[in-house]
Amino acid sequence: MVTAAQPARPLPRAVSVRHLGPNWYATVMGTAVVATAGTALSPHLPGLRGAAAGVWALSLVLLVTLLCARAAHWAHHRDQARVHLLDPATAPFYGCLAMALLAVGGGALGVGRDWIGVRAAVALDAVLFGAGTALGLAAAVAVPYLMAVRHRAEPGQATPVWLLPLVAPMVSAAVGPPLVRHLPPGQPRETLLLGCVALFGLSLLATLVMLPLVFGRLITGGPLPLALTPTLFLVLGPLGQSTTAVGAFADAAPGVVPAPYSQGFGVLAVLYGVPVTGFALLWFCLATAHVLRARRHGMRFSMTWWSFTFPVGTCVTGADALGRHTGLVACTGPALVLYALLVAAWATAAVGTVRGLLRGELLAGPGPVPVAPRPATVRTTSGAVR
């Protein structure tokens, strides 16, 4: 008589994070920007700030959870982590780590202080700003270097994802100025502000080099694959974030840099922000048309749908910055509409992500899920093992 072997022990829990890529930090970015964009809106809507504080707290929890999960990924699956770093389609997402840190840090000072207090918010923002800026600069150098010497990407493979490591310094430029007034007067304040301006220039010029490749591939190579179509919204990131940054420079400059430079930042906020916002609206319409086409052709939910969140949020904060410095309802009105679209996009992406996690689809690898090997032995009635 042959009896069945004992069930194999399950594999370690760390196997569940084997295919957890750096793109998951987009969930943190998209959640944090809902909070920061909501508090930036003018006029302030009743109850919105309290809701935004709750959303920021959720983004902080998501950040801590993902940092732990990614640490387990690197500890248990170094081979897969190396594959991600050397994959031209995945490596640019390493810029999302820096932006997730910066988005949560900026939200701490903007709205998180309602929950944790100003002193704790400043400390948390300073730590996350420093870490995010350092990682963003590293990604802005390392990822293009790997693309040049290891990835060997072709022009026809260009996608808006290539912009991600280059946008991270722009996020630093936008969230850094609110920290200026918490530094000692004089050189420390001016150094931080002008350092943010340098980060703005670094990211802007790098984006202007990369964006023609993306636009040229779209025009000459045809529409992106269905799953990548939402990434067209990533182009809005550097546009909206740079407009937000120049507005933040103008807010922080008085009393920090001498005249006439302080007034010049106010001029820059308008003369730069208006034309860039115009191009952002053009790209928004173009990207929306491509997404609608992709939906008609059967585009299904994927993690790329988080591209609808953070870039749109930067356009909200950018439009609000223009409204502050121009006083035009023509700027604040679109900000309210964009924020409504942002909340709808965030809710859709969040529901799709939770559903995909519960079904085990989003963390599944390209092949069959590995299982522990079964013993190749059986036990007979005499007790002998064969």
C-alpha cells in the first residue's frame, strides 16, 4: 500500500515580493499629490484640508510599507533586482523612489503638520528632502549612463518613462522652497533657494533634451502599446512641476535674495508659467485622445494607470501657483477641474491596484508561480522508503 507524501512546506513569504518593481513607488507619489494639490487649491473647499491630511497619512503608510517590501526584495531576490536595474523598460522607474520621498516630505510640511505638528513636519520634510534629492540626482546620472553603456536602447523604444529619472530633481526644486524660511537667515536660506533653482535648471534642460525623442517616436513610430499608453501623461510631470517650482521660488524669494532678483522671481513665475501651462494643456488633450483610443482597442488596467495621478497633480499645483501670482480666475478655475479629475483618477487606480493584489495578478511573474518541490519518495506498508 502506498500513502501520499506529506504536503510540502510553503516557500518563504519573501517570494511574494520577487517581482515588486520600483514602479510601485508611483502609488505613493499619486497618493501624496492628492493631499498636497488639495491644500494648494484656492479657494479652499470646506473639509478638504482634513481629508487631505488623512490622504497624506495614507501616503506615509504606503511609503514605509513599500520601503520595507523593497528592502526584502533586495535582501532575498538580488538577481531579480539586478534584472530590474539593467532592464531599459524598468530602470527609469528608480526615479520614482526619489519622487515618492519628496512628495511625502513636501506633504508633511504642507498638510501633515496638522497631525504631527510643525516641528515634526519640518524634521520629516528635511530628512525626506535630503534623501530624495540625493537619490534623484543619483538616478538622473546613473539611469542615462546605464541606458548609454548597458541598455543600448533604440530610438524606436523611446517612451515617456525615460523622463522619470530626469524629473526627480524638478520635484526637489518644487518642494524645497517651503523649507527656506525654517533655516537661519542669511546664507543658509539663500543657498537652499538657489540650490533649488539649480535643480530646476538641471531637470528642465535634461527634459528638453529627452522630450524630442519621445515626441518623435510617437509621431514616426505610431501609438504606444496599449499598456504603455497611460504613460503619455508622464510628460505633464516636468511641465506642471516646473511651473509649481517657479511659483515657489517667487513665494520664498522676498527677504532671502536681494533686489532686483527677488522681484525677478515673481516675473519668472508668470513669464515662464503661462506658456508652459499652455503646452501642458495641449499635451493633456493629446494624451487623453490616445488613452481614449487605447480603451476602445481593449486597454486593461495595469500599474501604468498611476501615470494619471502625479503628473496631473503637478498641473493642479502649477495652475494654482499661476493663479496666486496673476490673480486670474482663468488659472484657478482649471485647477479645480483638474483636481476633480485627479481624485477620480486616483480612486480608479487605487481600486484597480487593490483588486489586482487580491487576485494575485500584479505581483505575479512572467512565468508560472514557483512552488516548493515535492519529495520524490513514497512509503510502502512495510515502512521502506523507495
